[in-house]
Amino acid sequence: MENIQITDIEKQMDKLRTAMPIWGVEANDLIELAENAERAAVQIDERVLQRARGLLETVTGWHNTLLYWEEQEAAPAMSADIRVIRGSLDAMRAEVDTATSKFRL
């Protein structure tokens, strides 16, 4: 792997580490909104559905990116770091799936 590519991947992984906790909060907010709408027997606002779709697309996109990076020939330490982040992201995807399933997307 070239040094420029490695540097770019490292920067993107830092951004991903920062974003994942925010996505967790977003997923929890969406679950709460879905449950409130269900209790109130009202339709879910389109803006909320767009948030749910956007979060699902974002997390899925990052998952695919991490899988691609794993296929590249990186140094063992970077490969391990990518696997750890992917494991964390997979847990995040489970939370997002739970949130979006409440919206029946």
C-alpha cells in the first residue's frame, strides 16, 4: 500500500472513530421517536424517516469501505486496526438496524 493511501485511510479511520458514538446517539433517538409514534398511534414524520434512511446508508457505506480496506495489503498493525473498527461498526450497525426496523424501511 502506498504511503499516501495509508495516510488517507488513517485520517478516515480517525473520522470514523469520532462519528460512531454520534451515530449511536442518533440510533437511540430514532428508536425513541419510533416508540413514541407507535404509542401515540401516529404516523412517523417524513423527516424522521429521512434521518433513519440516511443513517442506515451511512453506516452501510462505511461497512463496505472497511471491508474493501481489509482486502488491501496493509501492514499488520493497520489491518488489525481496521478489523477492530469494523467490529465496532458492526455493533453500531446492529443498533441502526434495530432503529430502522422500527420504521419498517
